Amino acid sequence: MIVNLAFAITFRQGFNSKVLPVDKDRRVRLNKMTKREASKYLIPIDEQFNVFQQQNRCTVYSVFILQTCLAYKVNKALYSFFYDLSMF
């Protein structure tokens, strides 16, 4: 169960994390903008998955719980063509 939880957290961070656009990241590295100011411009790594997650919270959370309890490969099924979702 601990291994499944570790994979769940790792997988979740990969698809649900946010990044800075290239121009804002460059300004932060050159100290022209603080990280706090730049945090306003964070965008999701995968915009379509973010929209799907907001529209189908029940599905996403149930898959996360099943993944944690059963096997980490359950979460990979969510982000594949297994569910026949056109956006994936």
C-alpha cells in the first residue's frame, strides 16, 4: 500500500503540476521578477487533462483511491485510451 501511495503521488505530480511559461521563467532566473509574482502565471502542464479533472472530479478521485488501494497501474488507465476519452 505504501508503494502504491508513492506511485500515486509521483504520477499525480506529473500530470497535475503547473509550470511557468518560458518567458516568465527566464525573468525569474534573471532576477527581474520574484517567484511570488511569477506564481500568478503558473499554467497546467496538460491543459486538456486539467479541464477533464475539473469536470469529472468524482472519476479522478475514485481512480486515485483505487490506485492507492489496489495498484498504481490503475492511474495509468485513466490517462490512456482505456476509458475511450477523445481528449486523450
